[in-house]
Amino acid sequence: MSTPQVSDPSRRLRPHRVRLLLPLLRSTAAVAATTVAYYLLPMDRDFDQHTATVLGMGLLGIGALLALQAVSIIGSPHPRLRAIEALTTAVPLFLLLFSATYFLYAQEQGTHTFSEPLSRNDALYFTVTVFATVGFGDIVPVSQTARVLTTCQMVADLVLVGMIAKVMVGAVRLGLERRQSSPAPEERAP
């Protein structure tokens, strides 16, 4: 005679746990979509004032995205998780924006811009090594414009890291304070 199998309720995913996974799934989907777009969209336009304008607008857009994310973090029931979602979305967008800029510039100017021709992979690799301050030295900017672009990325990296440290951490702190000061769900009025 067999005994009936009783499922362990602690092993089942509860709805609130599933809701906790949604921000991570959204972030993963956003990063995957932008990475796929980076590799599949045609980037055959020359590096010109339009490209520089798009880079500047993209950086402003990422700043605005982080500001909106900070407001969302403060109001979130899970501010730490919301901050992780914000960072895992904004940082890859930032890196892909610079990577596309390097790629377009290297395509237009040819082999005398960097120490070697840049494919999309090479441009992304270079962008990440600059962001991470690794600087292996295998790809280096050679032309003055490439050096200016790289310097702009270095400064933007510092600004981004500073914004993350100040704004995002502050938003998480405010969100946690707001959550602690609000009444428990069963005490709230309908």
C-alpha cells in the first residue's frame, strides 16, 4: 500500500516570490533585446555630427532613465530589488551606446583610429575594458578623435558610477525608510 505524496508547501513558488522575479526577468529581457539590436541593426552610417548628437542624447536619456528609476525605487515595496533592476538595465545600455559609437567611428575612419580594426565584438570589448578600468592595451585609441571619445567615456564612467553610488543608494535608503514607516498591509485602509 502506498502512501499519498503530499507536496511540500515550502517548495512551491508563492505568488509573492514570483513577483520578486519579475524585475529580474524584465531586466534580462531588456538587456537581451538591446544586445540583439546592437548586433543585428545596420550600423552603416558615417560617424558625423548626427552620431555625436545621438551619443549625447543617449547619455542624457540614460541619466533621465536613472532619475526615473530612482523615483520608482523610492516608491517600490522592494527597493533593493528595484535598484538591481535599474542598474542591470542602465549600465548595459550605457556600454552598448559607447560601443556603437566606437564601432561607427572606426568603420568610417578606417584602421588609423584604433590600434586594430574594430568589429562589433571588438568595440564592445574595448568599451567594457575601459569601463572596468582594466586597460589590457591590446586595443588602444590612436587618433586624436578616438582618444577624445575614450576620454569622454572615462569621464562618463565616473559620472555613472557616482550617480549609482549617490542616487541609487540614496533612493534605496529612502525606499526602505518609506516602507518601514508605512503601516503593515493588514492595517492599511482600503
